[in-house]
Amino acid sequence: MEEYQIITDSTSDLTQEMVDELGVEVIPMSFTLGQDSYYDYPDERELSSHDFYSRIAAGETSTTNQITLTVFTETFEKHLQAGKDVLYIGFSSGLSGTYNNSVLVARELSEKYPSRKIYAVDTLGASLGEGVLVWYAAQMQRKGSSIDEVKNWVEENRNRLHHWFTVDDLNHLKRGGRISGTATMVGTMLGIKPVMHFDDEGHIVLIDKVRGRKQSLDTLVKHMELTSENPKEQTIFISHSDSLEGAEYVRDQVAQKFGVKEFRIAPIGPVIGAHTGTGTVALFYFGKDREAGLKK
């Protein structure tokens, strides 16, 4: 069986510990914060997630950038030249043009290296929703699955992976064009917290508007109760933007309700956090087809 390298990007929000465990490569995405520019590395070497959110909370704004064709070419080619095939598992095409850039590069390099397999797979997800698929792909690789088997598994199961999340500050959604200024003002005054999900095309969909932080976190677990399948047998993933307390609250509720033993909790990095703000908590698990979760 040919060797292959699994590659993802930093929107997967895998910690450095997870990256080392899995043996995957993470392409760091760039972002700006105030007047400064950084790269989002899993080991947070340039800026810690805590410092990022502290500055966001203090009023600084952040913008993010796609991975360029040049970066994809350099990253893929070094493995191809080493005699390995390449499997890139990337950020939702419904949220960024990054995946489309990876496809263009994969096509071009396939002509240059006709004997090599170069695949780009759209997770239709983000944060640890993307990271979960990378995590399982790496487990399959370790057990001897071929690059085609892993690619097919990700494509067949990505719409069974549920992404439920809530944000604490509506202003970031407003800046991203997700909600209106009026809705932001009224929602903030009333303590409204949105609960969102991903559809089958990898777009964010607003499902619930609930009052109060605790109720928004409980609603994540409620949706898991409605849509999960065999949760006790799964490793459940939770990500958060400088809100470990909220993530641990959700973990405890899931453990109590479903008897889950295995959890992975990780911070949301700056690239995703630029669009969600501080206080986001997200819950990821496999269940019924995603669209089933969009029905209230």
C-alpha cells in the first residue's frame, strides 16, 4: 500500500497534542488582529487563544485570510516529492474559498505527478467538526486503511456529523452579516442567545433563539438527545472560545444524560474565533443525517 499524508488546516482547531498523536500536518491560516498579522498554529506559537480573545473582548477587530494556491502547492508538493500520496481534509466550502483553492492545486499537481493520488475533501464543517473527521481519518490510516478508503469514509459520513453551537456575543454575527443590527440590539438587551447548526452544504443555519446562557448550553444537549445515535460508544468533541467553564458544563450534561466516557475539549482558534467571538461553545457528535437536526 502506498504511503500517504493527511493534511488539514488550522480551522480544524486540533490542539498540538492531537496533531502529534495523529501524525497529521496542519496548514496554519493567517489572520489580523488590530494592526498585527499572525499565523494560527496549533501550538499557538505566535499568539495564544486566550490573548486573542482578551484583545477581541477589549474591542479589537480581526480578519482572516484564505490559504493561497502557493501555500497549498508547496505543502502538497513536499510530500509528493517524498513519494507519498496526499489527502487534504479541509474547511467547509460553504464558509470559505480555501477548499476551492485546494481543488485547483490538486488538479494541477495531478498532471505533474500522474502516478500519485492527490485528494481534496470538503468536510462541510468547521472547528472541531472538521477536526473530528481528521481525527477519525488518522485512526483509519493507523489501522491500515488505504487513502481511497479514508477519503470515501469522510465523504460518506460528513453529513452525519452534527455541529451545534451557541455564541455569547451577537455583535460578531452582525459584523459577519449573519444577523441585522436591530436583531443584535434587541437580542443583546433581552439576553437572547442563538443556537446554530450546519446544513448539508456546510452553511451555518440559525435554529433556536433562547434566553440566557445556561439555556443556550442546555439546548445544545437537547439537540444531541434528538439526533445522536449510539452516543455512549462515541468520543464526543467540544470546542470553545475562551469559555472552558461552558465547555465543561456541556461535557458534564452529556456525560450524565448519555453515559459518554470519552471527551476531547479544545479551544477555538483565532481564525474561527474572529467570526464567533468570545464565549462560543460547540458540540460535535455523529447521529442522524444533518438535515434531520434542522427540524425543530
